[in-house]
Amino acid sequence: MTEFLIQWFWYLIAFAVGALVAWLAARRIKPTSEDEAFADLPHATRTGDSR
């Protein structure tokens, strides 16, 4: 039973560290408006755009 708890604890730590790394990586991405995002893509068109 103790081995199971130790293994579960390590998985919990690994999950927490992975979540922290993902959160930190996501914070580095700067939000852009929809128009800016499409302007960065060559030959991009939006579907359903009536303009």
C-alpha cells in the first residue's frame, strides 16, 4: 500500500509540474485580435465574412 501511495504522489507531482510549465508557456503567448491573426497568414480568408 505504501508503494502505491508513493507512486501516486510522484505522478501528482509530475502532473503539477507539467501543468505549471504549460501555464507558463501559455502566458508567454501575446493575445492578438482576430484581424491581426488573419493578417499574419498569407492567402487567409475568413469563412462567413460578409465584407
